[in-house]
Amino acid sequence: MLNPVVISDEPRLSNINGFRGFHVFAKAVDLAHQLKLRTLDLLHIAYALDLASKGLADSIVTLDREIQEREPMLQKLGLKAYR
């Protein structure tokens, strides 16, 4: 059973090579070289990792083959992937 939780997506900013951007975008940029996924997929993973860091989620459910192929890397980052 899933229990939805509403959380604040406050506009925290981070520095990315000299410019300021939203923290989730910065996390996606950091993950890009490792995961080699499309931008929207990277953003989904970055948001899921942000939720995991707050103890609000520990997994992602996806039918996306490219994300499924990166399941071992996601587990190293602390995120379970289910199909």
C-alpha cells in the first residue's frame, strides 16, 4: 500500500561551475556522467535521491528500460529500483 506524502520543493540553490541553479538540477548534472540518461530521467532520479536523503522514499518504480539497466548504479547511490 502506498501512502502519498506532500513535501515542500523549496527553491534551494546550488553553485554549478560558477552559476547558481536549483539543487535538483545541480544533482542531475552531477549524475549525468555516471548514469548517462536523458535529462528528464536524470531529473526523476535526482528528485528520488532528494526524497531518499530526507527519509521520505527509498525506491523508484519504472518501466523505463534505460533506468532498469542502471539499477546496480542506483543501488550504490542508495535507491532501489523496481520493475
